[in-house]
Amino acid sequence: MAAAGATATEGWSSRWGFILAATGSAVGLGNLWRFPSQAGENGGGAFVIFYIICVVLIGLPVLLSETLIGRHGKGDAIESTKVVARDSGASTAWSALAGIGMLGAFLILTFYSVIAGWVLYYIGLFAGDVVSSVQNGAVLGGAFQGQSLEQIQDHLPALFANNPLMLGMHALFMAITVYVVARGVHGGIEKIAVYLMPTFFLLLIGITIYSLATGAAGEALGFLFAFDPARLLKPDVMLAALGQAFFSLSLGSAMMITYGAYADRKTNLASTSTIIAAADTSVAIIAGLAIFPIVFAAGLAVDSGPTLMFQTLPASFQTMPAGSFIGFLFFLMVFFAALTSSVALLEAPTAWVMKRFNLARGVATVLLGGIAFAIGILSALSFNLLADWHPLNFSIFEGQNFFDITDTLTGKILLPLSALLVAVFVGWIADKRLTDHENGISGGLHQTWRFLVAWLCPLAVGAILVYGLLG
Ligand code: PFF
């Protein structure tokens, strides 16, 4: 049934192409950088258990809803939502849910590229260390031999103090993202996912086994899986877990609607969404199993938050056999994951801009990538010159610099708001015959999905939104 106004002419070459690209979008800095730091800050086990509950009961139903909207509408995210609304006899104003998500995706891209730029810098740093360890005949020794802990941790502030370098890395990462998206859905996005995702999984498994074998595996396992019911019930921990599940599955960012539109009518969306969510969650947990044994073995703090990956972990590689080589592979792996996510962040607005302004793909990507880069400069400078610039010094933005504001605006407002509207739209507004017919599930599972989308998802996501806004 080709819907009126269908515009997507590009598509995945197979169901696996879709699964790899969507998993590539979901698996990113959120899994490798944000999940371990959040788990560390929120006490480990309780956070992890609640995170898994959130993925299954809230993330998965919303993920299926978003891909459904895209696949039915077959256009950019806004167009697809309009088609579903029109075919359901509802107002096309519901397409605002996609507009909000798209804005969120675009703003995330602005700072995602800054952090991914740090990752590029660390690849270079470890590559240099591999070379010097080979020259010194100490390949099997730890990373950064001869440097003190402070010196290793100082690599991050040193990067912050060097604007041309930091902005150069940001520009390089953005340019790579633009290049891939400009090559198209099949020739760019799917192609890198097909190569990079299997390589990513191999690296992740390899590094994790090595880390568990050489690091403090027992302590890490205890920390990640110890069940402490007292902590489980803390609202802060619960909301942190829900917000993390959301960001990690790329929900509320118009992205899964966009990718869903490239899926063909035969694809079973329910099973595909389940595979994507399961892969994303496994990667987050395995990333914890890769990182914490190394950090525990080095006796460093697991609750160091956002600097865990860039300061604590590199310092921990010093005590690990072949640390520089493993560190190099680790950051290469993070780069692969970040790139398959950033292309998704750029693709969602690109699809819309191409259609809306009738632009060629190459022009749309260069334009959007250029603007995202320029806005991202303000985020990069938030780590030095603009650290004390608080452009929106009120309410939840009080005391926040530009980087923090973009993070808060997207994570606490735009993404949850878009996902809330998705759940209400699919749960209550869209024609049920249409969403039921195309979702690929039946019987009890289908009833459960309906209940979760109509009731639990709006309530839970509404709660994150209100709680987030109250600060
Ligand atoms: N899910 C990605 C991560 O975990 O790093 C982040 C992300 C990518 C969010 C794409 C939203 C999106 F559209």
C-alpha cells in the first residue's frame, strides 16, 4: 500500500542492512562513554537493572512505534508522520513530533562531533605511544611508560588548552560524517555500517575478554550486577536510567522514523526493533565489562563520570600488559561507534532539507554539516574560553555553559518531548488498524505493546520530562 505523498526513493539493500545501520546509530558514545560513567556515578547494579527494565518496557515499544511511522509514511520524518496522520484522519500538526526530534538530532550532532573529536585525538595519542613502545622494545609493557598518573590525566586538559587542535579534530570528524551521508543511504550509511559494525563487535569482544582476563574481573562483575534493592528505588537512579535508555536507543530524535522509512514492506519491524534494542543493551553492558576491570585493577575511581573514558581509563592502561596497543584499539572502536551514530544524526535533518528545499544530497549535507560544525565551536570552547559564559542563565539552564545547555535542551526537553508525542500519537491518535496491521506482532504480545505505548510510555516519559524541567 503506497501511501500518498511517499517520497523515499532510497532504501536499505536488505533487512540486515537496516539492522546494522540502525544498531550502528544506537550504539555510540552513549554506550561506551555515557553508560559506564552513569553506571559508575549511580552505584552500579541498581542502575543497570533498572536500565534493562526501561529498555524492555519503554524503549522497545517506542522504538517499534517510530519505525512504524517511518515505514508507513516512506518519507523524511516530518513527511512520514504527516502521511500517518492523514491516513488516520488526524491533524497533520502531529508532524511537530518529528520536527522536534529532528531539531534534537541536529543539536546533538553539534556536540557529539566535539566529543568524537577528542576520540580522534586519543587515537593519535595511543598510536604515538604504540610507536614509542615499539622503539623502546616495550610493546608488552603498559601505556605511557615513564609518565606519572597526573601526566597521563593531563592529556585532556592539554587538549582543552589547544583550540586549533580541538577545533581541527571537531572539523575532521564532521567532515567524515558529511562525506558518508553525502554518499547516500545505501552507498554511504549502510556501507559503513556493514563494514564497521562487525569490526566493532570483534574489537569489543576481544578487548572485553582481555580486560576480564588481565584486570579485576570479580570486582567489576560485583559492581555491575550486585543487586541492592535500597538503591533501586531511588528516583534519581530510576530517572537517570530511563534518560540513558532513551539516548542510547536514539529515541525521540526522528532518527528511527527516518531509518524506518528506508525499510521495505516485508521487513518485520517488531523482530527488527527487538534485535536493535538487544544489541544496543548488550554493547552497553559489555562496555562496562571492558572498562571497569581495567579501572578497578588500577585502583582508580569508578565514579569519575564523564572523564572516566578520557582520563581514568587511559591512566588505567598504564598497568595493563600491552596497554598502549589495547588503548589504541579501544579508541579506534569508539570512533567506529561514534561515526555510525553521527551519520544517523545528520541523516534525519538531511532527508527533510533535501525534500523541503529541493536540494541535492551533497549540498544538503555540506550545508547542515557546516552549520552543525559552526554551532559546535561554541560547545568546544565551553571547555576553555567560554567555560563561564552562561547565555541562558535561568531555570534548568542556570549556571550552564553552551555545551551543558545543548545537552540539557536535547536530553531533558526535546528528545523526551518528541518521544512522548510519538507514544501518544501511536497509542491514541493514529488509526489502530494501520499501526496494528504493519507492526509484525499479534496475540498477547500485541496487546502488551498496545498497553505499553498507550499507558506506560506516556506516563514514564512524561515523568522524565517533568522531573527534568523541575531540575
Ligand atoms: N544512540 C547514540 C549513542 O548512544 O551514542 C546517540 C544518538 C544517535 C542519539 C542518534 C540520537 C540519534 F538520533
